[in-house]
Amino acid sequence: MKRFFLLSLLTISVFAKEEPNSVLSPLKNEIKELKIKSTEEKQKVNQYDWLSDIDLSLSQNKDNENEKSKDYSLSLSQEVYNFGGISAKIDYANYLFKQESLKIQMDNQDDLYLLYSNIVNLLINNLTIKQNILNSKNKEIEVNIKKSQYKNGESDISELNDAIMSKNLLEDTKMELILEKVKYQNEIKKLTQYDVSDIDFPKVSLLNKEEFLANSSQKRYTQIESKISQTQYQKTKSSYLPSLKINGSAGYNNSDTTNNLDDYYKYGASISIPLSYTSSNDIQQSKLIFLKNKKEEDLTYIELENTYETSYETIKQYEKRINLALNDIKLYEELLQLNQEEYNAGFKAIEDVDTLKNSKEIRLLDIEKYKLYIKKEILFLYFQIS
């Protein structure tokens, strides 16, 4: 068998992304929806943060002569220009919303990968238990042979003891595997209400490197982080520059003495220039954070390249293992045919045939496990894109 398995994965890019969110527990999805709504409300608050509140003042007074007066007024002091600070605040709100929305999506993708990887681990565990049972059968055959040889004086007690200890070690390993199985099952139950048999894997194939790097969620996150720090830098600079405000108020008052309404209003403009001893340090710190985040963009790209290469190489290694297992299976089939013929002719014991059958089945199970490991790597890359 040729390297059809890996090549078929490498020649096809990822399919259109499905929506596997429904496999997560309803509580998980409800929490995600609440996070989304909270983020949307937060964006609206941040988006209009540059607008000043209108002050409404209502007052009633009574003096020592028992005369009453009332005063009602509206006032506003609104910044209209501050060298890019207003636009920076609006940009900051938009970028922050994008980042927080992306983080919700990334957390959701992490939950999905955790679910599917635990399912893969559970399936691998089941196969390993089957292999353990087959290995135990082979060890049982070996123990019986060593016991017979010992009785006939053909081997010493140490060989029999080694065979018995190896068989007991397999039994201990089986108990550990059963415990691991329970752990995987419980981890899956934390994430979904569905039975494993009712959950299908996403129909995806291996991303090529260019697609992975172009659509990486982590890359997008660091890019937005740079944009946020850039707008913070712009906000900090503008906060130490002159700003123009318009001011206005309107209202009326009346009292028992006049019994007349007295309307009034006033409006104007003001320019303020902040003077700060540490302004240059504040601006420089904000600039350095922005420059650091730009460098982290480059670092993230390098890390993602290596992440992809590691997964790609892991897949290739498992493909090589599949080919080795296929060669072993071919050899076992040849030996089985030969031993079966010799057994039928009375020259071989049935234990030889059974041992070869079990060994062949173990290698077949190895291939199933290797394919699951490959699937796990593909899912790992798949759930890192958005």
C-alpha cells in the first residue's frame, strides 16, 4: 500500500467550515451568547465615550422669609477637537470589540478542539485496550510454553518467572487504561450532553501552510492588539495637546416675589492646554507598548510557522508508521499461511498460528491508532483558524 493516506490529505485544502457548535452543552452555548451580548453592549458604551453628558439641574429653595424660588437648567460642555483624540477613541472602541468578539470565538474553538481531542483519545484508548487483550493472549501462550519447558527440564525457573511477570504487567496496564477511559469519558461529559457515538467529526482535511497562516485566529488577535495599542498611543498623545470645547446652558427660574419666569441662556467656547511634568514619559510608555505589540506580531507569525511545521511533520511520521505496519502485516500474512499449512500437516502447534494471528491484529489496530493521531493533528490546526 502506497502513501495514499497522507497524500490525499495534503492535496485537498480545508472544506467550508461547518458549525459544530451544537455538539457543545447548552450551558456552554448560553454562556457564549451572553458573552457576545455583553461585548456588544460594551462596544456601544465605548463608541460614544467621547460624547459628554448633558446635565439637567432642578432645584427648589426657600429662604428665611418663607419665599420659594425654582431653577431649572440644561448645560453641556463638549470637546469638539483635540488633534485626533476623538477619532482615536472611536477606533479604540471598534478594535476592542473586534478583539473581544474574536476571543469569544477562540475560546469556543478551544472547547470544540478539547471535546474532539478527548473523543480521539478515547477511541485510541479503546484500541489500546484491545491490543492489551491480544498481547495478554500471546503472553498466556508464552507462559504455557515456558511452563511446559520447565516441567520437561528444557528451561530454568527464571524464564518462566519473566513470562509470568510480563503477563501480570499487561494486566496492570489494562487497569490503568480502563481508568484513563473513565477520565476521557468524564472530560467529554463536561463539554457535551451527547453520547460519543452520536457525535461526528467535522469533515475537514489538512490545511496547507499558506491557508493556516493567513487565517490563524492567534495572528488576527495579535494584529488587533497592535491596533488597540496604536489607538491608545494616539489617545495619550492627544490628551496632552490643546483641545477645543463648546459650552452652553439654558434654563429659567422664578420666585414668589416676582411671580415671573426669568429665562436665561449662555454659550461659548474654550481652549484648554494641559501642562504635565510626566507627559513625555506617559507618551513614550504608550509608544513603547505599541512598538512591542508590533514586534509580537512578527513573533506570533514565527511561532505559527513552527506550530504548523510540527503538526505537518507529526503527520508524516505517523504516515511512515502506517507503511511500516503494512509491511509487518504483509510479513505476518506470509508467516500465517506457512504456519497454517505446517499446522495442518502436523508440524506446528496451534499456539504458533494463534500468536501470529494476534500479532497481525495488533498491527492492524496500530494503523487505526495512527490514523486517529493524524486526525487529531488536523483538528488541532483546523480549530486554530477563524
